[in-house]
Amino acid sequence: MRGIMGPDSRADAERTINGQGFGDMADDLRPADGLCDVYLEFDGMHAHSGSPNGDFTFRFVHRRDDQEKVLATMSFQVQAGHDGHPGMMVKAYDQMITVLRQALFTADRARAFYRNEAQLHYPAFPNRR
């Protein structure tokens, strides 16, 4: 995807998202009500043998009509600090938020590319996008 969007995608990501600088972004990540039925949950921690470090796992779960399906899991290795288990949880969530922000940025860039392609090649239906 980088080749399609250009070699400077990463530099652009560090400067802006939809024209808004990261320094200006509030750290408010609340979704709109009724956004979707997929939830992110902490799934567990696996301690490393002979080490205070561990792998923290999160899962994406689709819930609807009292049914639950795990869509994906992600694990992050977390180094222990002097802030105990709560500090490790903070580090794990920080890593998850970083990954999700990068994923949202990449998805937004790809969507913009394909929106432009659709407008160029299928201009008769602009209201369906």
C-alpha cells in the first residue's frame, strides 16, 4: 500500500491526520453511540519464565444477540518497571493504542485513495460514497 500512497506516508502520518496536527489532537477516543458490535478487551497476561516481563493479550470480540465471536487477538511484550502490574497494563494499552492509531491512519489513507479512484473512474454516482 505504501507504493500506492507514496514514499512519504510515514512522514505525513507524523504530521497530520485529516489536516489536524497530532499536537492539536485531544486524547479523547470515545466512539459515537451505536458505532458497531465489536469490542476490544484485555484477554490475559503470560509471564515469562524467570523474568518479571510478560506478554499481554487483547482480543477483538463481535457481540450480537447474546452471541460472542473472537475476531482477532493481539499480544504485546511488556517490560516490567517499578510500577508493578498496573504500570505494565498501562504500557500494554499504550502499545495497543499506538497500533490502532497507525491502523486508522493507514485505513484513512487507503480509503482516500480509493475514494479518489472511484471519483475518477465512476463519476456518475458521487452521492453513493
